[in-house]
Amino acid sequence: MSSPKSQGKRSTRTDAQSAQPSNEYTLYVQVRLRPRQGSSIISIRRREDKSIADAEIAVGARPIDGQANEELVEYLRDVTKVPKSDIQIVKGTTTSKQKVIHLQSCNEDPFERMALEISQA
């Protein structure tokens, strides 16, 4: 006879809880980075695949020692309210102006926040 400690952990979730949809949003943004005074989203377009968007984003920092990348991540953090730890540059981290950025949010769609930023500019 085995003790309760030797048995695997049992799930405490009910079937109804397991069936609830996840409120997690994942967005890959293909960014064309533009040098400019200040940071702003110039344009953004969502693709048919809702998890991918194309954007043109301006940053004021120079592309030296990753400064432009840092400003881009900070700007996206401010606009989308996604924690910095959930924003990753997955392609184009060094010399490219073309970048692919992964944003993951538990609260709301990052694309909607980025689109709202353009409409308020």
C-alpha cells in the first residue's frame, strides 16, 4: 500500500475550469526600425494569421551597442503594458533594421494597444 506522498499530485481543477479559454495573447511583430527623433509607431498591420503583425517603428537611439534595441523594447513595454521579461527580440538583434519581436501578454492583445497608440498620435 503506498502512502499519499508517494502518489502523483492530483489536479484540483474541475472539468469546467479546464474548459475555460486561456486569456493569453501571443504576437510576433515583424518590425522595420527607423531612426528618428523620439519613439513612435509609424504603421502597424495585422496579418490574416492574427498572431503576426507588421510594424514600422521609429526610435531616437542610435544603433550602437544595442541602444536602439533597448529603446525599442522599452517603448513596446510602455505602449503594450507587457512586462519587459515577456518581450523578446527573436531575430535581428545585431545589425539588422528588420527585427522579429515576440510579445506575450496575459491581459489584453498587444496589437490592440499598438493600434490605439497610432490612433492617438
